[in-house]
Amino acid sequence: MNWHRKVYKYVMYKLCMEKRTTIQIEYKTLQKLKRFRITKRETYDEIITRLMKNAKNLQIQAVSNKG
């Protein structure tokens, strides 16, 4: 990874994490989330965002298949 990308990721991390919040999830759910990781460095926020995007795409697909 070149240094430009590292700086960009660091700046974006700092900007995003200033507005972070916490959620409570059960331990079992946390273990399930770990299995969805693409890389060991992927954050839970990235995992949840990806899962929500996939769910939305599936909903759109289901609606378009009905019509």
C-alpha cells in the first residue's frame, strides 16, 4: 500500500471515528460477525455496512423480479 493511501485511510478513520457510537450485541452475534470478515483488519463497521448494502441489493432485486 502506498503512503498516499495510508494517509487517506488514516484521515478518513479520524474523521469517521469522531462521530462514532456504540451498540450492544450479544457475544454469539460478535462471533458470527467475525466469520464475515474479508480480512483480519476489517472493522465491524465495515462488515455491518457491507452486509446492509448486500441486504438492500437483495431487496431491490426481489422487487424488480416481481414486476
